[in-house]
Amino acid sequence: MKKFSSPRWNDTTLPDVIASRELTEEEKKREKEFNEQFKKWLKDRKLKRQSNKTK
């Protein structure tokens, strides 16, 4: 493999994970609600884009 002049580009190791934690029940609930709203928004957006294409 070609060596680059900058040592930053020669580092092929994986980065270390700094922190990982479990979500609380409240965070899980908020995330679930957000995902449901986001899915509805995506569906509506997709339908609107399809209707605009047919016009």
C-alpha cells in the first residue's frame, strides 16, 4: 500500500468506541414516538411527490 506524507492517512486502525450506554425507558419511548411520526411523514412526502410527478 502506498504511504502518504501525512501520518493521519496511514493509520488504518479502527477508532476506539468512547462510550456506549443503555437507553432509559423514557428515551426508548421518545425514540419510538419519533420514529412513528417520521414514518408517517415519509409516507405523506412520498405520496405528495408521486402526485406531483403525475401532474
